[in-house]
Amino acid sequence: MSQDDSNRLDSLPYYDGRLGYELVDGKTIFRLWAPSASSVLIRLYEDGLFLPPYKESYLERHPDGHYETSFDENLDGTYYDYVVTTNGRSYESGDPYARSCGANGLRSMVLDLERTNPEGWDKDRPPKRQKEDIIYEIHVKDFTFQRFSGVTEEHRGKYLGLAERGTRLIFDTSCKTGLDYLADLGITHVQLMPVFDFGSVDEMGSDQKFNWGYDPQNYNVPEGSYSTDPEHGEVRVRELKTMIKAMHEAGLRVVMDVVYNHTYHLDSCLFRTEPWYFYRQNADGSSSNGSGCGNDIASERPMVHRYILDSVLYWAEEYHVDGFRFDLMGLIDTNLMNDIRQKLDEKYGKGEKLIYGEPWAAGGTAVKAGFQLADKNAMALLDKNIGAFCDSTRDLVKGSNFDASSLGFANGGTVDMNLLKHAVLGWNPGDWHFSTKAPSQTITYLSSHDDWTLWDKLVLTMDEDEEFVRLTPEVLEANRLAAAMYFTMQGRPFMLSGEEMARTKVGVKNSYCSPLFINRFDWARTKEARTLVEYYKGLISLRKSIPALTDKSQGAKNRLLEFRIVGKHTVKIRLDNRGDDKYKEILLIYTQEREMQRLQLDGRWSVLMDGEVSDRRKDPILVDGFINTRGPEAILLAR
């Protein structure tokens, strides 16, 4: 991009007034920011997909770069789009500030949002924050799609499927499924993979079509394929709200996975209304591609900054969303991330809404000089309540995600044992691998939708026959050790749905558009792997009771009393557990040594967790002076 083009885009006027449509005093007002356009025409439709426009009108241009028109009627339920003419070329476009749309997002919709509120929505509140935030990532479609789930057939794979209570495994009604399963597991936050309108699934097509949804089309509109009626734009809004309300009533907070780093195509409503302004360009004028998806959003530009901030605040207010996970946060500038944090804090209370993201990108990006991106090198510039996924802990425990054969501590690899100290302390202050201001910045995890599931990674490195479906005892041992390790580390625990039941995608690493038989949550496996599910439930419950692990303050690092490598494959880590009336200290032992070891202890301790039982608080094992261990296992002792 030439300097002249860059200067032109940077000099476009900033507009701080309302954008989108507005229903007021029986009128409908439309506003669109398109300062380079020579004209903007609005077209009104009676439906969201097929019928021709029944009315057209040109918008009036204003000096601040926005176009505006009004109609002397309430157009609630009407669909619309724009024809924006810029430099002699006309673009048909939806409204970037659309609140709903017709099928497949091509036509925007005027919608009185109050009529989409489910009964009791005005009283909907998130459950009270617990002593720890434990995040569980789900995909709306794959979580209830399987018929074994017991979810009503027409609601499987839909928002309403996740709103149902009382569902059970159809061949064993003692096994909870769906929302009841989530509430019983003990997690505190459900992270929804993208639920804004994305372009990679035909909303009018087969229910068998699947995609993760990282293909934004309309940032402020719910995805229609998860609704029971994608043709009518009010349905998707109402049903998403219904799901969120049901989760709140079940004691769960809701985190939204947001993808503000790129759009499905460069040819988006953002581009069509103001060509190139919302996107980064290379020096030759081509589209920057740090996302690996063909384009990068220029978050550093003032009106882009405003657009993303407006969008986040809208989801928090209109849908009662309790947190945001930023896809490829390493493509978004730190100024914007800190501004989002500040505005949410001002409105909802400091740290009340979770904010975290991926502190990396798929490649380099043409960010404007003078702006720092929110990657791993920028943690010191971010608010301490902006978190980041810690791949250093992930790789230390289970091996690199980039090499199927790479080993971590849990699956028998040789690792730098000193790094375990940093991992337990949430990398505060850490080292060159990862460094944070406080454990509040660390998302401690081993698996997410990306890359192999934890179970598949362990199978690939431990089972030469690659028996992904069979619950091999040796792999189960390693799974319990891996889980026990990251659940006994400072930071915020995060897990992929189904990790607790040895979820497998039969070795498929990147299942973003794989068939549903690969991606679907297998409810039958929750019964088969019930002992592993119970182990995770115990870890979750135990962790909430240990202040040494749940402390998110900058001073949490001072809880470390002792770190000792006591063998080639064994470490002991002693932590100050102040804040607990019963136990003043805890001792962690991680070992992969398969031979029996007799480890010396300084006095009398209670074993609260080991490789077989994850929560022994009701009936702890008492040891005095020594403990026998045989790995792979993690042990938590307290006194």
C-alpha cells in the first residue's frame, strides 16, 4: 500500500454518533459510516432472502462521514441492505451494525430487541463468582447433536438443546447429559465456540454440515444454523438468549469466543461500506494475512477500534455475556484490549467479565508503526486481568502440538524440571518461555478445539497401535497425571469439552470442518470413561478449596516455600496455603518414575489427592515422615 493510500485511510473522519438502525417515536432511522462513498441507497424487503425490495431511498451524506435517512414508520421485522457506490463501483452490502439478519446473513434486519427477550430476561443475572474460574469449551452443535444425548430431536445441535434440563443418556438414565451434565461437573464458565453469524455453513442446508465457526460474517448477529428457524431473524436472537438464561440458572457463566482478527472473506460488509479501511495492507497493496485466513482486521484504526469495542459491549449488555475469549489476540493491538478491559470494568465491576485470548498469530501482519500487538511479548503492557493461553505449560506437560511424537512430563518425556516451578506459579514472573504480571494473566490448559485432543496426543505418543477408542490403562494413568498437574497450578484452568471422558477425534488434528462423527461429543463415552470423569470432578472440587492455587494476585508467587528436584523424574513443591482455616501448607509431588519411591517428608501430612483418587478431603490418608510413590501420578498433601 502506498503512503498516499495509507494517509488517505488514516485521515477519514471519526464518527462517534449512533450507527445501525434506531427505532424511536414511531420512526426508523438508519445510519451508516461510509465517508468515501459518493452515494448510499437503502433497500427494504419483506423477507430475508427471496422477495425483491418493496422500497428504496437514498441516504443523506453528512460532513462527519456518515449517511443517514429516516422513515415515518416502525419497520420492526423489515429486512434491508445497502448499495454503496465508491469510486464509481457499487457494492451491495449488509449493515456492519446489524443486530439480526435473514438466512445466511445477506440481508440485515430491523428488530425490536425487547420482543426477543425470553420470559424473565429482565431479571436474568449471572451466578455469583466462585473462588475459582474453571472454563469449559463447547461447540453448540457438536455438544448435543448425538441422539444418545436424550435432547429433544428438533433441538439437537441447537441453542435450545443446550437450554434443556433433565436430559439423560438414553440407554442409562443414571447418566446426566447436556446442561445438567455441565452443572454437575463443577465448572464455572462455559466458553462457546463462535455463536456470531459465520459464513462457512449454509443455514438453509443439511444439519450434517459442520464447521467450528471461525469465519465471521456479521459480528453482532447470532449464527442462524443453531436456531430452529434461520429464515426469521428474531428466532436466532431469542433462542440464544434463552440458552444463556438457562446456563445462568444452572449456575454457569457464559464466555463468548470472538474472532475480531479477520473476516470470512475480504469481500465483507466492512470492506463494501468503506473499502480497505477495516483491513491491513502490505506495502504492495495486497491484503495482510497474519491470520492465515486471507485478511487481517486493522484494529489500530480509530473507527475499527470503535467498532470492535462497540461489539463487545453490545454482547455483554444485550446478551448478558460474562466474558470474551479472543481468537488470535496476537493480531489485536494492546490499546484496544486494554480499552475493552477498562470499559467492561467501568460498567460491570473490576475483573467481573473475563477477558483472555490466544497471544499469537498465524504469521506476521502489517500493523501500523507505533502499535504493539497483544502477543506473548506484550503481557507487561496488558491489564493484569487480560489473560493468555499458556502454550509453555501445555507443551511441558504433554509435548509440543506441532510434533505428534513430542513428549511432555506426563507421557514420559525428558523435560527441564526447573520449568515446573514456573508452571506451578502461573509463569509469574516466569522466564523467556512465558512471563506474566500475575496468575490472573495465565490460562492454564492442555487441550482446546485446536490440535489433537489430550487423549489423542497421549495415544499418539504412548500406544504404538494407536488405539484411540480403547481406554488403555497406561494412557489413562498419563491422562490422570496430566490433568492433576494443570489443576494444581496457578492461573485459570481451561479444558476442552470431553477431555474428562478421554475425548477422541481418532487422531484428526484439525477437525474444523470434519464430519460430525469425528467432532460430535460422544455421550456414550461419558459412561464408559466414568472413572476418569469422576477424577476430573474431584480435581475441580478440590482446586476450589485450595487458596494457594486459586490466588490470582501479583503476590501469589510468594506462596512458594520450596521447590526441589528429588529425582530424575520427580519434583516436590511446597506452597503457603494461607486463607484456608484447616490447612496452612500444601505439598505437590509430580512423578513419572514407575519404580516405587520412598520420599522423605518433614513431619505429618494428609494426602488429599493422588493418582487414583482426586479428592480425598472427606477421608484423607495420613502419612508421617515419608510417603511411597509410584508414577505416573501427582500427589497433593496438606497440613
